[in-house]
Amino acid sequence: MIIRPPRDADDEQIHEVARLAFGGAREPGPDSLWSNQPGWHGLVAELDGRIGGTLKVRDYQQFFGGTAVPMGGISTVAVAPAGRGHGVATALLDAVLPEMRDRGQCVSALYPSVPALYRSRGWEQTGNYERVKLRPELFALLPAARLVMRHATEADLPALHDCYLRFARTVDGMLDRSTAAFQLERLLELDIVEVAPGEDGTVRGYLTGERREGDTLIIHDLVADDRETALGLFANLGRWAGILTEISLRINDPAWWQLLMTQPMLHEVRNHPWMLRVVDLPAAVAARGWPNAAYLASTSVDIEVVDEHAPWQAGRHRLVVDGGKVVCEPGGDGTVRLQARALGPWYAGSADTAMLRRGGLLDGDASAARVLDLLTGAPRLPRMADSF
Ligand SMILES: CC(C)(COP(=O)(O)OP(=O)(O)OC[C@H]1O[C@@H](n2cnc3c(N)ncnc32)[C@H](O)[C@@H]1OP(=O)(O)O)[C@@H](O)C(=O)NCCC(=O)NCCS
């Protein structure tokens, strides 16, 4: 087996391996060829002179503590059927870890179909990507609101993106959608891109989505600066009553889902959990925001990281909290021991140290470990509104 970066000439074989794994059109469309896509790096596994395995890393930035952190979004992990069960996917993951580190991608996220594979290499379940299907009549139970809206044009896109960012930076786990992996103008290919204009060319809220065949409307983003705007967007969705039986809403903002929306008494939320791994601990600590640190007295926690697949971050570190800043320095007494898989949930704040201990991912001094929780505000639920 040879693991190497893909070449343009591999396009067709990569498409075939990915198609066999995930389905899709037999003939690749121009956008589905790797060499035509921006904002990624990747690896392929050559088996007997043919492409037998693929792994792509999308260049993303993910908000933690209000700051966008360089993140490698792993996708298209696929192995040709005959090559499965012989460690090809594992070898691709092993090879991509140092590559992400070299590129400054200090954390990595992925949507797993086989968690065991990724757990074995240090990723752990961390956040949610959720959708809910609601009857349009439900929106009529909310306080009535009429919002002036219009279909977006290209000129609206920067203001629409600003509106997204005002919300996204307040929810840990959201992508900033500012890297080359996103082409903002492609939003206009959607059926629904409806903005609520604010003052001076700003956008105070918007909806994006698709009217597919059948009775369902798929809403991707429902983003609003404030309550009035959110209620106006809901009211607009309510106007589909009578023709549609269902609206599928992606739950991006817990503010409207938990505090404004009338939730049906019994309802089903479909979740696709995502996993996170810390790839370069000192860089990841330096990159995220630590809003709680401003309220903590100067202190430090000595940790020992067990990480055989990212050996550059294995061993002892001291997390120093001082003057509202957090720094990860080498050394210390290793008072709290964390397995590689503990780092993602700790970093994102999705699991507190009591949970990590019960999950077999952390041991050592319990009171020192509490500082790790205070830093992130754990436990709290990170969310992402983009799947890949
Ligand atoms: C998932 C896939 C990439 C695994 O490739 P592979 O080269 O066979 O994986 P490896 O041999 O490196 O597997 C390592 C470990 O991962 C786990 N694993 C791999 N495939 C698994 C599966 N389908 N179900 C459950 N666990 C699996 C096992 O723990 C395995 O160890 P074991 O063989 O000792 O039991 C491959 O089966 C595939 O292409 N599947 C279809 C596409 C897909 O699901 N991709 C993942 C997207 S997130």
C-alpha cells in the first residue's frame, strides 16, 4: 500500500471509490471531481497500482469561545470493497494527522458512520447537527409578526454572511464559512434565499432552503439577530400551510429552537453527531477564545496526555491561566491524565471532567480537573450547521 497526495489524473478512480462507498451518480459531474474543488487537501491509498482508498480534509475554521480555530474537516473516508478490513482507512488517518498539524489545523472534526474507526485514532463524539420536521400550522401558534423580506441578490451576500457570523460566533462548534471550502455565491443556487433587510444595507435575518419535489420544504439556515426578526421568519414559514405538510428545519440556533419556537409535545429530532480531535494541543489552546478565563484567578493545571497517534502532543503540559489568557506550556507534574479521546470533548466543553472520568478517558486529581471545566464552561452542547 502506498499513501500519497492525490493527482489530477486520479479524479476518475477517486470518484469510483467514493461512489461505491456513498452512492451517487455513476458519471461524475464537474463539481464532484476533486481537482475542480477549492479549499481542501487529501490523501489516497494505492493498492496494486489503483486507487483503493480516499480521505479528504476540508479547510475550515470552527468557533470555540468566540474565536475561529483552524479545523480540518475529514470527509470522503472510503475504501474499495475488496480492500476493506485490512487497515487502509486506519493508515490514511495515521498519515493525515501530521499533515493537518503541519498545515496549522490544530483541531479536526468529522461526521462518523463508523465511530470505532475514529475513536481508535483519538476522535470522540462532541457535538450535534440536528434537524426537526414540523407542520407549517405550528408556526401560527406563535405571536404574529410581519416582516419585510426579499429574495437575496449577489449584493446581499456579504451582509447575509455578517448576519450569520454575528450568531455563529456565539455558538461553539459553528463554522465561520469564511475559508476557501465555502463559495458564498453558490448560496444563490438555492430556491430559498430570503433576507430581512436591516438598516444601512445590513441583513437582520434570513432563510435559506430548498423546495424539493413532494410536500416538504428543507430549510438550511434560519438566522435572526433578534426575537422580532425570528418571529417574522417563522411567520413566513407558516405561510406554506395549506400546501405543504412538513417543513424540515435545521436547528442551528438554540435561541429560537428552545426559547421562541413552540415545540410539539412529542417530536422527533434527527441528529447526526460529529466527533472532534485535538491535533496540536498548544496551538489549539492558543487559537480558541477563553471568555471564562477573564473571571478566574491566576492558576494552572498540570496535565499528562496519552496520545500514541499524535506523539508530538503526548506527555506533560501545564495549562497556565493568567490575566484572562490561557497558555499551554511543556512540563508540569501530570496531575490530571487525559487520553487522546478526552481532548476533543474537553476542548469543546461538551463533556465535563466527571463525565470523562466515568467514560474512562481521564484520571488523577479531581479538584485540579475542575479547573479544566471552569475554563470551557463544560458541560455545554456544541452545534454545527454544516455537514461534510
Ligand atoms: C468505513 C471504511 C472506510 C473502513 O475502511 P477499512 O480500510 O476497512 O477500515 P480498517 O480496516 O482500517 O478498520 C479499522 C477498524 O475500524 C472499525 N471499522 C471499520 N469498518 C467498520 C464498519 N463498517 N463497521 C464497524 N466498525 C468498522 C473496526 O473497529 C476496524 O477494526 P477491525 O478490522 O480490527 O475490526 C470502509 O468500510 C468503507 O469505505 N465503508 C463505506 C464508506 C464509509 O462508511 N465511510 C466512512 C465515512 S465516515
